[in-house]
Amino acid sequence: MEGTMALPGVDSLEVQKKYISLIKEKNTVYENENGRKRLACVITFGCQMNAHDSEKLLGMLCEMGYGSTDKEQDADFIIYNTCCVRENAENRVYGNLGYLKHKKAEKPDMKIALCGCMMQQPTALETIRQKYRHVDIVFGTFNLYRLPELLYTNIESGSPVFDIWDRHGEIAEDLPSIRKYRFKASVNIMYGCNNFCSYCIVPYVRGRERSRTPEDILCEVRRLADDGVKEVTLLGQNVNSYGRGLEQKTSFAELLRLINGVDGIERIRFMTSHPKDLSDELISAMAECKKVCRHIHLPVQAGCNAILEKMNRHYTKEKYLETVYKIKKAMPDCAVTTDIMVGFPGEGDRETDDTIDVIKKARFSGAFTFIYSRRTGTPAAVMEDQVSEEQAKRSFNRVLEALNPIIYELNTQKIGSVFDVLAEEVSSGDASFITGRTDDNSLVHFKGGRELIGSFVRVKITECKTFYLIGERI
Ligand code: SAH
Ligand code: SF4
Ligand code: F3S
């Protein structure tokens, strides 16, 4: 079956319900015969958008009667939700698939599905078809909700099912979802991206920007609050352009104010903000809304104006810094974090100097740093002045050397202060510690038991490391 082009709507979700119950019947028979549920394992690559899609996949899998596991070796059904923003994300998928080939030889009933951004690229799809014939089901970013139908078709036919759409349909509302955390949740407010930064593959694999209506979003947030969720993270590739194209135009700032009014929700986060669209109205809304966290993730990418222009970012270094200063003026305790890319075509030492200058002036509380990865199909991939790996690595190290002391210094200033920390999980390094986050998104470890998870705990900071804080309950 290939390229079925029904657009998603309420009807087609009804159709999926039929497949959900058909598969559930099969899984119930299996469970009765084997004394255990079939297990599904969803492995996520990439950003929070993908992580949230995986929660929807798990929601559907659960309705189809699968148990869930994070151990691939125990799974009867493995789904890789893929990312293609950088080459190494793709290589990891191919590497894992190579390993699964042997696993499937030992366990022929095992099913393997691939979905997500990487599958939206024709070249990746061709490679899967030719070299990875042990893959059973492939779908993309626009038709995730059709998993039940695709799985059923594969089970019945015994042959691989590829279903990739090249554009979005109606937004599929009301998909079931299983959250990783019971007390915090992600909420899509928009899908896709229209910005076409010259290095970036996302607009090609996630389609054009479209916003959900404020009513649908509020309805979901209220439902989450009723379900015990205290913190929501609003997701979009560029939340600052939320609402464009809606019949009743609503700005992102207005949306924040609406969500701020939902009882039970105590913290609101959002990502990502594109600097070119960050409005004064948003800064005021952040400052006025008590529940909106004192943290903004504002990717700068680079500091050199010529590079920013070639990246198609639509702001200058000066404009970016002005925005950061405005945020800090309105909310002195607001953490600003960023994404930085080095090794973009044409970036030599002098261009990196500008990025380092921005780092020093903006005083970022945290940053994700990336080495530019050439993505076929993007304008930057065919630019002539590609940078050597050696040059890119030098820039990368210089950027880290500038960033880390600032992050450490900002953390040091927190020693002695008291924060409300939302306790999230048992620390991975030491089971007598709990890890949580402050309002400004700092990671804090403190001594405590798992009964604290999901609640706000007052913690006094006693010690700091570069990337986290240590504190004690008071
Ligand atoms: N929409 C978000 C970012 C999504 S991608 C925004 O505009 O801020 C997350 C980060 O990946 C980007 O901020 C960028 O720093 C990085 N990235 C995107 N394309 C890349 C590429 N081709 N090579 C290396 N890093 C890339
Ligand atoms: Fe990519 Fe730019 Fe869109 Fe972000 S805003 S997803 S970096 S094209
Ligand atoms: Fe996210 Fe990667 Fe897709 S960063 S939008 S999962 S290409």
C-alpha cells in the first residue's frame, strides 16, 4: 500500500479506532496464550516535538493492547521516531537498524517501524527500501495517527507498508497520549515552519506552519490540569509567530495570558522563540503572567551579521542583543538560553569572534552547541565556502571556552538562594537524590525520596557545578 492520500479529519480518526480494536483483539489472544502482553518500544531521536509525537505513538500502542518497555531487546514491536536535523542523528538510526537485522533473524515475529522527520526525505526512504528490508512499516510526520491502520495492513499482508505524505492534512486532534511524566506535559500549539533558515531541513520535513486554535489548545490544557499536570511546555518551531493564518487571529502573548488563567496549571514554559519575531507584547505578557517561567530559549545561531544573513535569520547581532537586554530589563531574573551553530559556510576565526562577543554580552545561562551539518536540499548545502572539519572544531572549542565560565558564574550566584523546585525524578547518579528544575530551568539535585516526585519542594542551593546545582530541602 502506498501513498494513500485521504486527508486526516474526524472520520479518519474513527477509521483508526476500528483498526485499534482489531489489533487489540489479536493482542488479547496473544496475552491469553502466552501469559504476557506484547511489548512495544518507542525510541525517539531529535527534539521535543518528536518526543511529544512519541507520547502519541505510545498512547495508540497502549490502546492497541501493547505493554511498553524501554529495552529494545525485550520488545515485540520497535518504533524509531527519527530526526534528520544533523547527519549524526541519521547515522545513529542506520547503525541501530543494522543491529536489529540480527535481532530480527533470531526473533522473526518482531516488527520494526520507522517514522518521523528522516522518513520525509526521499533519499533516506530509498536507502531503507534497498538496504534495510527487515523494516516492516514506514510512515512520516504528517500521518502519525494512521499507525493502527498501517500496522494492521502489515500484519494481514505480511509485506512491508510504506505510507509517506508530502504535505499536511487537517490537524488530527484528540489523539491518545501517554505522558512520560504525570505532572508535566508538552502541548503542540503549532506545527511546521515557514522560516527556511538556509541550513535547516525542518521546513522540508515538517511542512508549512499551521497553528491550532486557542480553543483546542485551552481544552487540552484544561484536561491536562484535571489529570494532575502542573507544568505545561508549549511547543512550536517558532512560537512567536503563533496564530498567523487563524481565522480569529490570536498572538502568542494572548495565548500565554489565556493559559495563565487555567486553574491547576502552575508553570508554563514554551519553545522555541525565533528572535526575529519576539515582540514587546510577549515580554510584557511574560512579565505579567505569574505562571510563565522566567526562562526563554532564544537561539542566536551565530554572532556575525554576514553569517546571520546567509543563514536567512532576519536579525543582526545588535538587534539580537537589544532583545536580550529588553528581556533582562523587564525580568532581571529571567534566564536566557540559546542554540549556537559553528562551521557554517564562510565562518572563519573572525566570524566566530562575533559569536563569542554575543556570548559574553548576552551572558547565556545555557546553550546547545552544534557543528554545522550539510543537509541535502537546503540552500546552505550548495554554498561554495564550506568550512573544514578542523576549522569547525576549533570554533566549537572556542565557543565552549567562552560559554562554560559564564554558565558556571551565573550558577555560582545562586548559592545561598532558595528556589521552588519541581521534583522530577530520582537522580541517575545517586538514588538518594532527586532531580528537579527551578522556574528559570536550572537543574537541581537534592537529597530526598521518590515520594517528592511531582511536587514543588523548597530547596536552598549549597553548591554548584557547571551544568547543575546541588541543594538541600528547607
Ligand atoms: N526552530 C528552532 C530550532 C529547531 S532545530 C529555532 O529556530 O530555533 C534545533 C537546532 O538545531 C537549531 O537551533 C540549530 O542550532 C540546530 N541545527 C539546525 N539545522 C542544523 C544543521 N544543518 N547543522 C547543525 N545544526 C543545525
Ligand atoms: Fe529550522 Fe529556522 Fe525553522 Fe528553526 S526557524 S526550524 S532553525 S528553519
Ligand atoms: Fe525535531 Fe529533528 Fe524533526 S530536530 S523537527 S526531530 S528533524
